[in-house]
Amino acid sequence: MVKVGFLGTGLMGQPMAQRLLDAEIPVVAYNRTLSKLEPLKDSGAETTDSAADAIAAVDCVILMLADADAIRQVALSDSCQEALKGRTVIQMGTISPRQSQDIQNQIVAVGGEYLEAPVLGSIPQVKDGKLQVMVGASEDQFQKWQELLKNFGEPLLMGPVGTAAATKLALNQLIASLTAGFALSLGFVKRQGVDVDKFMELLRDSALYAPTFDKKLNRMQDSNFADPNFPLKHLLKDINLFLSEAKAEGLEASSLAGVRQVVEKAKNAGLADEDYSSLYSGINQTLG
């Protein structure tokens, strides 16, 4: 049985590592904030305060770190270079295609192997094993590691490294744009005195409807953004990644740049760690 190193046990990483433990897959967990390792330690994971030790003790390393800078600081540090030799690294966070390809090059250069497998979904989907897993890898890599990835959901091979990262950014761009569009419409009808229930009844029966609208409706109505499945600050990070990639590809993305302004407004109002639906406050601050 493969032994897995899990680097990054935050909001998504902790329940993902728990899925492996529940499947009786041995896990060595590392996190820069040591207190976040305690639930996994209680569930039987080995824990360590050294990323290099975690890598050296396993066959495969899963990265669920905040961003590409965190990956470089943790998994690509000088102390980890030797440990990466002969190991497979599966990067499962949200980074840009160019960042993913650069990290691949660095890992391959020290004798390691790399593939990307970012996921769509949140904590409930993690716990149910129903994440959507996008894989950027060779066919051989996909065949070798898909059984491990099936612990999180049904993996889909998108193409070589970079294609899965691009797909994930495209999907997260939709999260931002759809949520902002709904927040604007909701704020507008409320200001106009429209019955929100009637508005939602019409919207649900239309081709305009997306399930995320109902998932975020009560949060927006109640200004209840606590206990996030996806914090606003992470959405802002992904928006910035998408805008950078879109610019490099010559795409016109001014509509998303407008959404970024709204998200930044909410972040600056102290909502960075709240649920991303708090962007509603960036549009409708006077509504309460």
C-alpha cells in the first residue's frame, strides 16, 4: 500500500487527509501551523514539524498548500530537494498553469515526478468523496494514481500538466462572476421592493438559474458569512491568477476586473476570512 505525505492541512486539506485515513491509507501529515495537525494525529496519522521528513518517509506527496509561493517555501525548500528524488508529487491546490509547469520543472530537475489534480467542491463534497478531480498528467501517471485520487472523487484526465490548473481557474472565475452577478441582482430587487421569494421563483424556472444562487441566498439575506467553505481571500487570489493568465493570452477580462474591485472592497471591510458570498457586502453595504 502506498504511503502518502500530506502537506497542508487547512480548511480543505484536513478533511482530504482524513478521507485517506478512513480508507486505511497511511498518512504522514505536515502543516506550518502545528495545531492544525492534531485532528489527524488523533485519527492515526503520523505528524511531523518537518516537510523534508514527511517527504522522505513516503512514496507520494499530496500538496494542498495556499498558493505557489507556499509550495516553493515548503516543498521546494533547500531541505526538501534531496527528499523529492524518487517521489511523486501531486499538486491539488489552485495555482496557475504557468506556476504548475514551473513547479513541475523544478521537481523533475531534482529527480522527482509531478502531476496536478486540483479539485472543485468544498468541505461537504470532501467528506462525501464527491469532489470533481481534474488531472494534468501523462496517461501513464493517470493510470498509476487514479485509484488514490478516487478517494476524493472521480478523477478526469484533462491533458498534460497545466490543463487541469487552467480548467480549475476557469471554473473559479465562474464562481466569482456568477456570485457577483447574483449579488447585484439580489441587491437591486431588494432596493426596488420586489418580493425576494417571487424573484427566486422566477429565476429558478429560467435558463438563467444556477444552483449556487440558492446555496448563497440565505447567507446574503442574513449577512451570515461565518464558517466558510471557501474564504473570500482565496477567491481573490484565484481572480488575480485568472486575470494574469487572461492578460497573457490576450483575452479581454475587464468584466472580471470589475468583480475584483467588489471582492477587494469586501476584503478591505474585514471580510477576508469569511465566506466568499460576503462579496455581497461589497455591492450592497448599505443593506446590512
